[in-house]
Amino acid sequence: MRNILNVLHALSLTMLGFSSILLFPLGVSLYFGDGAHNAFLISLGISILGSAALWKVTSSSKDEINPRNGLLLVSLVWLVFPLIASLPFVIDAYIEGHPLTFTHAYYEAMSGLTTTGASVLNNISELPPSINIWRVTLIWVGGMGILVMAVAIMPLLGVGGHQIMRGEIPGPMKEEKLTPRIAGTAKALYAIYISVSTLCVICYHLAGLSWYDAWCHAASTMALGGFSIYDEGFQHYDSGLVDTVACVFMVFAGINFATHYNVLRFRSLRYYATCPETKIFLAILLLGGLTVSAWLYFDGVYPTLTQSFRFGMFNTISLATTTGFANTDYLHWPVLLPVMMLLLGSFSSSAGSTGGGIKLIRVIIILKQIRAEMRKLLHPHAICPVKLHRRIVPPAIISSIMTFVLVFVILNVVLTGIMVISGMDFTTASSAVFASLSNIGPGLGEVGPMSNYSGLSNFQMWVCTFAMLIGRLELFTVLVLFTPGFWKK
């Protein structure tokens, strides 16, 4: 019981910190005079009172949480924060006389915080500016992971962060740290994230966007989230320059931030070349984009090579990095192209990036293991260890990666089956689950790039919400909570 109270005490502190973010859209609302300030004031009051009450009840429990309870805390945070984040949507809609169901609001908040970028809101451009600011701020905060930011300040509050960081950092090599202390790691990552986000805002503005539009799209770009403030997404701007800015920063955010840190720390670009993922990541984006562009041109979808290259590269990079932006309705392209781009989104992003999916490092290790097994068939007595960056990958990590991918596939099949049974056509169901589990956002069929998820039933939305959550926390962090052994002493 005391261990659970420790978790709830830590949760109350993180809730309080997250609640403070509501001050930003509140200030925006007052600045624009868009009438949504009451929604943020009420939400702020509810969240502060709730976190304060939980803190008071658990104030006697301030011990260091163990690894098992660290996993519980991570899951609770990602369940409770969307609850807080959904309040402004519900309250503003109620005040405006357009009631929004809790399911829709929670889905939108979860989609933002998990950087999935799948929306259930229609006529987005008509929303109050502060509501749109809140949507993209959720994505930006979720981009590096709320827990990564939290561990930077938790030592000051008497709550250690190492166990939390292990559950939050994406990728199989979770024990590697950039700095001696875990808080230093979080601060280093966030310093890069904030600095490049600022640069992204400036570049968007120089490309012709207003400061409001620039921040909204920079937040989504750096978090690889894909929320836009227009229903038609980047098609609204119809600008090759804006598309180019988006591509540059999507590629940056899709690279391991630890690699960016080493490049800046040692002032050498060689770390991009020595990173086991970066070269392959860039090659996948380039070859994938060129393949799609060539297909579009020779199939006559676009009359010029320039147009084919612009639309082919942008949408390939967007889906491969799990961002989900679109500057055209690519469902009108040859059917294999959207499917291929969606598949790229399931594994192309680097571990330690803001992208979702399986992560490229896992695919690399699996391919190396397959090659090792083939060599053993030819040379039965040979010792063929799997090496990554001149280091042997422990068999335990290889086994966990194989299990991860297997569970990823099984979950896709099971959840797709549930969606089909609920009445959804197979194309929409399979792509919705796949896009949610990989945190990509847009799918195929009824949930394509120029539509959204508002047509789903409440049950179907909850299935996708669950998929987004477990996808963001890399499956086992959440699934382990459903095992009897987790709750035994």
C-alpha cells in the first residue's frame, strides 16, 4: 500500500507541473480575446485542486519509487494527463453551445500527448486560436515525453527519476545515458528540443507563415505529431518553401537526439556517420521519397518531375517519420504508394527521436540476427555474435526485440479484428489501428489524410486511444500492468 502511495504522491507533483502549462493557452486567449479564457481558467482550477488534494492525501509517502512502481507511474501519468488536457475542449465546447463528448475530448488529448496527430475535431480553422494553441502545445510537450521533462525537476522535489526514465525513453538501449545524472540527460535533450523548435518557428515565419501559424506547425513538426490548424493541412499553404522547411525539421526530429547531443557537444558531424541508425534512416527517406516521386511522374499523376518530387518527398518523409502532415490527398495516388509510406512509418524513426513505431534500431538488430542465423547454417560451429557499433548486442536484448515485434504484430491483428467486428471496413480498421499503434495519425479509407477520425463510434475511438497509449509507451510498459505477477509483492 505504501508503494502505491509513493506512486500517487509522485503523480500529484507531475499533475501540478502539467497543470501549469494551461497558463500558456490562457495567456494566448486573453491576448487574442477569443473568449476561451474561461475554459482554461476552470480547467486550471480543477487540475490544481485535484493535484493538491492528491498531494495532501499522499504527503507522508515520499520514498524513492522502485522500478516496478516506476512503470505504474508512467502509465498513470499517460492516463491522467490526457484527462486534464481534455478539460478545455469539453468546457469550451459546452460554453459555446456545441457539446463535445468526453470520448472525443479524451481522444484528442491522447492523440496530442502521444504525438499521434489524429484528430476528431471538424472545422479546425474556426476553433478559437487558444484552443488550437493548446492542441499543438500538447503535441510539443508530448514530443520529447512529459516524463523526460519531469525527471529534470523531480530530484528537486525529492522524487528520483531513473526508474521513470527507463519506462519512458523509446528504444531497446534504455540504459545508455548522455550525462552522469539522469536529470542532466533530460535537461540536455530538452535544451536541444527547445532550441531547434525556436529555429523551426523562425524558419516557418521566414517562409511566409504568421507567427501564430509558425508556432502551431513548428510544434507539430518537431514533435513529429502532425496536428494542423487547417482541415486541409499543408495543402492550405500550397507552398514548396513551407514544405521544404517542414521536411528539414521532420528529418532532424526523426534522428536520435542523443546523436544530436554528441554532435553539438564534441562539435563534430562524424557522430551522424558513426550512429548505427542515422545513415540508414536518411537512406530510407531518400530512396523511399525518390521511389514515390518517380512512380508519380511515370504514372502521370503529376505532369512535371518537380511536382512529383515535391509531393512525393514531402508525404513520404511525413509518414516515414510518423508526423502525418499531408500537402495533398495521396489516397488518389496508385494504391501501393500510400500503403508503402504507411509501412515506412512503422519502423523508420530512430530510437531516441520524437517519432513512433517499432524504431529503426530494432529492425537493424533483427536483420543482423537473421544474417547471423544464416551464417550458422553454413558454418554450424561458428560463433556469430550480433554487433552494433562494434559492440556485441546481448542475447537478452535480441530476445526482447523479437518479442516486441511479435507482440506489435499480434496487437495489430487483434485490435484490427475488434474494429472489424464493431462494424468498420477492413481497410479503414487495419490502417486506423496500424496508424494509432505506430503514432502516425492518418491512415487509409475513412481515416485518410484529408479526413479524420470523427466518424468512428465511441467504442472504436477507445480502441484507437488504447492503441495510441501502448504504442507511445512501447507496449510492455502498459501491458505488464495486466499481468497478475505485477501486482504481487
